[in-house]
Amino acid sequence: MNVLMRLDDVSVRFPVGRRRSVSAVDGVSLDIVAGQTLGLIGESGSGKSTLARAMLGLVPAAAGSVSWQGEEVARMSRQRRRDFTAEVQMVFQDPHSALDPRRRVHQSVREPLDVLGRGARAERDDLVRAALADVGLPAHLHDRYPHQLSGGQKQRVNIARALVTRPRMLVCDESVAALDVALQAEILNLLGDLKDEYDLTVVFISHDLGVVGHIADRVAVMYLGRLVETAAADVLLDAPRHPYTEALLSARPDVHAPGAGDRIILRGDVPSPLAPPSGCRFHPRCLHATAACATETPVLLPVADGGTSACLRVAELYGPRPADATRSGTR
């Protein structure tokens, strides 16, 4: 197994006022394997986007480390960091604000090559045309400004800009959330084709399990800054092993889904990350919580079918863990 990126006990905190801080990501350990698509899901405010930015070094980790091919990103030299930014690219959620309204399409796509100083001007233009062709944007649109494009066309431009440096890993942060259903399907199918063509490893962030299930090989579930479950996508969709994942699955608008009609209504709202609950952070909303859940902090432990779950009652609710189960991240 070729691990491209490893997150080891990563925490990200932001200052709130003079003496307080909020923990947006708390102790996340995750391996991103070459050639796979990892789906990262959770409600708004769960820390998905912050974790994505920590992967790229756009926000510093307050604790833990992010390593790229065995090298810690925070300790990279300036030149190595430039190489890293070319190897790991991001497609942001809002296709409108991600583009400079003063730049034409081909200028926006060429910008990473200009910053990196790659090749002569003619070579860069050739790479830009090739990337735009790969995402299905016809030549007559290359000279247009963003306001002259549809939402789907703008997102294709953003994907082309991410691909023009020939990255090894692509991080898609809710990259279809702002599009209608038909355009979502187009972009998802495009990403699947580009993954094969460019030999990409993909981290796909979403709050929509249906979208993640369509594209991901493996899924990691976040709640209030922590991972609560990881599993192969087909396993997680069929047999979740955490009450939070179970609730997310029950909310899918899919009449053919297992257990359709058995909607799980969670109690209350997501707690504030400024004052997260003690013990299991999900326990105030969990239908299966006991007194122990309010005091004991669960860790990710191996479960059947190669997954992990951070639930104190996982064996009781979902069946026994493997005999060799020990404390684990997602390795």
C-alpha cells in the first residue's frame, strides 16, 4: 500500500478573542493511499474543509503532523514546498468566487504555471489548451471572462486550473455543492474520467453521502472535529458502525436505500466547538448514549470488514470487533 499523505494526530485551532481558541480539527489520523478516492463527510461545521486546508498547508497544524511521501510538509524547504503545491491541488466549493473576474479563462488556468515558472510561454499555452480540452471546455470559451460562463463551465475551469500542473493528488472541497443535480452528475463523471486519465489520488469532501458513495473508494466520517468512522464506501453505505453515520444514511432521499422510511431524528443541534461535550462528542444527540458516553472518550478501533469506529458500544450495537482489535487510527 503506497501512502501518499499521512495525517498523524492533526489538530487545528483558531484564536477567539485574546485568551480563547476553538478546535476545528482535533486529533485526526488518516492515511491517503495512492490511486484511491477518499470521501470525507460530515455536517457543516464538522471540520472537513479545515482538515483539507491543513492537508495543503494552507492552515498550520497546532499539533500533529501532515506528511507527503514521508516528508513533513511543515518542515519542507521553500523549493520543496513549491514542488509540493504543484503535486497537491485543490478545487474549491464556490466556482464563482474561485476565479478572478478580471482574468480570461485561459489566463486563470495558466496562472499556476506562470507562478511556478514552468517552460516557455508557448509551452504553457499548449498545456492550458490541453487541460481545458480534457475538462470538456470548447476553444471558443477560452477567451471569455468568468461572468460569461455558466456555473458548470466555471467549475470545469477550476478543475482545469488544478490539473494544469499535473498533480498527483486532488482535493475537492464540496466542489459540486453549488451546482444543480444535473451538473453535479456531469462534474462527478468528469472527475472519475480525469482520475483515470491523470492517475490521480482524490480527496472528495461533501456532506452528501449519495455523492460520496458514487465516487469514493473509502469514506471517513467527521463529527465536531473528530473522525468517528472509516470504512470502504460500499461497506459503510450498507452497514454503518457508528450511530452518527447511521443517522446520516437514514437522511438520504433514496427510496431504495436499506432501511428507507426509518429516518433517525437526532436530538438538538450540533454543539458549539467552543465548548464541545465531554466524553463522546456525539453523545448529547445519540439515541444509544449511556452514562459512560458522557465521560469516556472513544478512540477509533478496528471493526469488521477493515473499517474503524469510535463508538463505546460498537460491539453491542453492531456486532463484535475482530479478535485482534487494538487501538488504531485509520492505518
